[in-house]
Amino acid sequence: MMKTMGLYVHIPFCKRKCLYCDFPSYGDMEEKYEAYVSALEMEIEKRGSVCKGWDVSSIFFGGGTPTVLSKEMLKRLMIKIKNSFSILEEAEITIESNPGTIEKEKAEALKQMGFNRLSMGVQAWQNRLLTTLGRIHSIEEFQNNFMIARDAGFQNINVDLMFALPSQTLEDWKETLAKITEMNPEHISAYSLIIEEGTPFYDKFEKGELQEIEEELDRKMYHYAVSFLAENGYRQYEISNFAKKGRESRHNQIYWETQPYLGLGLGAHSFFDGSRFHNTYDMDKYILAQGEITIIEENREAETKKDEMEEFMFLGLRMTKGVSFDKFYRRFGIEMKQVYAEAIATSIQSNFLKETETGIVLTAKGVDLSNQVFIQFLLDQ
């Protein structure tokens, strides 16, 4: 029987890097596009040769902004993937895009290449907030690009939103959700802004030029999103993700269910054949390696049973269906309650978790304090 896996393809380029972003991505680097794509093609080929016996159920082009590449470059990468891997006919194939990087011709070309899902980074409806974030687009450009994607035949579109932004009010957030749901995307991701070290936002925060919003307002925004999106036909299936029926992100579920995936490109992470590893974050090293796996791969570590159990719990509890007693047993050959009796009992007593017929799930209180809950599932050395 063929085994299934996901593929993640990292395109580390943007028109301009956003002020809050800590991903391995770079603005104003057009001169590197060709060399990078060539090196990535070679990595795809070499990785494909060691993945015989695997079917790919999901492909995700992330970044950066993959759609800053020309349609010719994207086509080359897709052809190389199709020639190097066994891709299931019904595979979900997603590309991330920022408004302002898609025109009619490119949208149609993406559809022809086999992309069947588009993920658009919008973040906020108000142009003043987009400017604060360092976004390159206006909300009008998003509306335009969304319609272009629809006209090109994309029937599965995700919209990324952020809340708890500096100077964002609850009214701003309500307007964002109302306007986005009117456009009727199939999927909405809503994440709270985290100010990460090493970003321009962090420097501003340190200097007192940027105010984080109160925790209470952050939670109000989140709870409002959960109830408003439910009323508008979006089922919450993970802490930050909401989908129309049958439109849940298959790719993200691979991560949350700790299934195997391979990351291709600069700094891309993998969980494959029982090991976790990532590619180099050094652009010049990546390009010069010409896809040579032994040169680009770093920090390969075999997952211990302890690591796997912890990740199974942390990531599984992010999903609204929670973690299943039966799946835990089938995966690890031991009952969940034998391993985690105390953590489960304590968390249920604190009203962080509840037990269902098939497993355990976070309560509403548990979702708000999820990091505290996850710590309970760390196993002692």
C-alpha cells in the first residue's frame, strides 16, 4: 500500500517584507529569483528520487509571496514536482499570494498549472492598519485580486486575517469579518498578532513606539470571530481556522495530525521517515548546493517516542475534534490515559479539557489558555 505525505515548497521572496514578519523571506531580491528557482528544481528532483513508494496528497507553495515569481518560473517548479513525485489526482495544491501580485493572466496560468486552492494574505480591511503592518496592498487591490481569482476558476480560496493589531479597535475587527464573509471565501484563518524578536515591530515595541493591545481586547476579538464566523457558515475546526463544509485545509491537517511531510527550499522544515530536519537558512549556501541534500539539510534528529507523543497531543489538541484515544493507541501501542492520566485529570478538573466518548478536547477556557494546557503534556525525561 502506498503511503501518503505532504509537500511544502518555500519561496522566500516578497515585494517588500512586512514589519511583523519573522519568516525566512526577503524583499527586493529579484536578481536571485532565477538562481534560486534553478537550485530548487534540483532539490525537487533529488528529493523525489528518495520518495519512491510515497503518494503526495497535498502541495503547499508558501513564503514569502510565491506569486512574485513569474508564471514561467512557477510552471517550471510545478512541472518538476509532477515529474519527480507521485501526486494523487485529488491532491490539494495551494499557493499563497498577496494582493497586488496577481493579474488575470497569472491567475489563469496558475489554474492551468494545477493549483486548485489560493491562500490570500489580507490581514485587515482598513487601509490605515495595512499601512501600519507594512503591507504593500490596499483593500481595493485585495477585492480586485479576489475577483480575478474567482474569474480564473478558483473555487477554494482562503483569506488570512490578523487581530490584536496596534491601534485596531473591536469595531475595526467586526468590520473586517463582516466585509470578508460578504465576499464568501471558502476558508478563513484568523491569527492574533505576535510581536516576534528580530522584526521592525519588535524594535518599535522596545522603543515604546508601538503599543500591544490589552489581553482582554485580544480575547474579545477572538471570541467575536468564533461566534460570528459560526453564524455565517464557517465551522471552526482548529484554534485559528474556519471553513465551509468540506473546505478544511488538508495541508494544515497533515501538520496537526503529525503526518509525514517534506519541506523543499530555503529553511523549509520536514517531518519524514521518523526524523525532523530543516534546510539551511543561508541563501547563498542553498543556491550553491544545487540541490545536494547532504549540503542543504541541517539538524536531522530522529523523533523519539516521547517527542512524538508530545507533538501528537499539542498539535492534536489544536483541532476542535481533539485527540482520539483510539488513534493514540494505534500510533503508540499504549493507552493515552496510561501515559497522561495526571495531565488529563488535572486539566479536566481545571475546566481546560473535557472528555468525549472518543477522546479529549479543549474547552473554551482551554482554548484561551492553550499554551498552559499544552505544557501539561510535556513528559519528564
